[in-house]
Amino acid sequence: SFDVCTDEDECDDAPPPIFFGAQLAKVSGGLEWCGGKSIVVQCGDLLDRGDEELQVMECMADLAHQAEEAGGQVITLLGNHEIMNALGDLRYTSPQGDLSFTALED
């Protein structure tokens, strides 16, 4: 079981704590997990948001790895844009974003 908390100080006995609006990662030359044993659920739609989609996905994967090492977790759900891309509906993709994924094929 777990409690849903908005402030870390209110969650001393919540196993594991989940924070909304709390800082779970910080930028210091990259994105660094600082959420301890917290669980983050990212609700999809990482794709079709600009030219750096691959970098965003890599960043989330790295953050998930860091969270796991700290006893936390990052759960990334598929949003409608991920599903649209998987089905071949690329009308919201950007040309530059497409190129970064194409480079993976080489």
C-alpha cells in the first residue's frame, strides 16, 4: 500500500511515498534522479512534441534506470501519439525528429 502525498514532510510513514508536484529529478549537466524510492508515472505522449523526441525517450530511459538503482521507479505509459506512431500514423511527427530515428537504422 502507499499514500499519495504532495509534500515529502507529510509522508514519513508512507511506504513507498508518491509525490505530486515534488522535485524528483534535477538538471546538473543532465537529468539526475533525486526522488529516492518514489514512483513516477509518465502518462505518455512523449512523441510528436518537437525535434528532440529520441533524446527525450533516451532521457526517460536513463531516468528510469537511475530511479531503479535508488529503489524508485519510473513507469512510462503509451499515449495516443506513441500508438499512432506505432500504427504508422506519422502526421504529427517533425522532419528533424524523424531523422534522429532514421539514424538508428544505420
